[in-house]
Amino acid sequence: MFGEKKTVVQNIQGLFVKPPDPKELVRKWQSDIRKGQRDLERQIRDNNRLEKVAQKQIREAAKRNDMASAKVLAKELVHTRRVTTRLWTNKAHMMSMNSQLTEQLGMVKVAGTLSKSTQVMKVVNDLIKVPDLNQTMQQMSREMMKAGLIEETMGEMMDDAFDTDEIEEDADAEVDKVLTEIAGETLEQMAAAPKNKAAPSRVAAAPQEEEDEEDNEAADLQARLNAIRS
């Protein structure tokens, strides 16, 4: 009996609750999207900087004839480039959704309500699988469903940003390509060098400040790559 009375009271209260303004909802979603884009742009800038550090270290390893280290660095570089490509793809998805919401805003001004959009739903389904965006997109999708903009989203399975099997399938070919791209000239010079000429056992010692700087760059590179994996 008490439960029935409570339900009736809630229904009556619901009649007087003002529904959210569609224009305000769209502006909020666009604000969240812009924030997500800024985060993606920051990650892209970080990856570009890491790529430059890795390229420098690959060239230095090749000059020392340390091909084992050069290949490890090249593999990490291939990995970083793949992540960067995915970041650009995610940014393109967010730009597309922002454009669709701008169109919805125009329709709201005319009709006063949001209309269902299969295009927005498709982009939401794509972005909800991205680990870094999952929480934001889950919240946004619930708000969009409640507002009638989209229907229930598909699964919530998240993509693995670091698919080890995918990387291993063609890693050797890509690593060789990266080595040729970055240290090809050095490798050619070493191959053309006289065979009876012994390779230097070690490089000349660099000033301590320069060594410390390179060590810091290497540590920073590894730390950021590990952070991307987590």
C-alpha cells in the first residue's frame, strides 16, 4: 500500500519536472566533445615528440652497429605510429559528431525537439569502444537516449589500443621499413665498408651532460609508451 502511494506521488512529481532544454543538452555535448578533442590532440603531440626521440635513438644505434637495439626501438616506433593513427581516426569521429550536433541544434530552433539520428548513433558506437573515451561516451549516450536523439547503443566492448597479435603479424616488415626509412644511409655505408676493417668496439665518450640528456629522453620515451599501454 505504501509502495503504491509512493509511486503515485513520484508520478505526480514527474508531471511538474521541467524537461531539459534540448539546446542546452546539445551545447553540453558539444562542450564534452571539444574537451575530448583537446585530449586527443595532446596525445597526438606527445606521440609526435616521442617519435622524434625514437628516430634519433635508432640513428645512433645504427651508427654503433647495435642493430638489436635499433630493431627494438623501431618496433616501438611502429607501435607509436599505429596509436597515433587511431587517435587521428577518433578525432575525425568526434568532429563528425560535433557537426551532426550542430545540425541538430538548427533543427531544435525550428521544431523545438531533437530528432533521431542514425549517424550520431553510429559515431557514438565507434567512440564508446575507445578506452580513453568510454566513460564520457557512456554518459553522453545515456543522455542522448533519454533525449530521444539515439536508440540504445550496441555493445560496450572496448577496443584494445595495443593488440599484440595484430602487431606481431606484420611487425617484421614494418620494422625493416622503419629502419630503412630512418637509418638506411648509415646501413648502406656500413655494408659498403671494407670487410677486414674492424668495427669500433665503442663510441667515443660524450660529455656527461649530453649523456644525461639522452638517458632522460630514453627514460621518458619508455615511461610514456608504458603509460599508453596501461
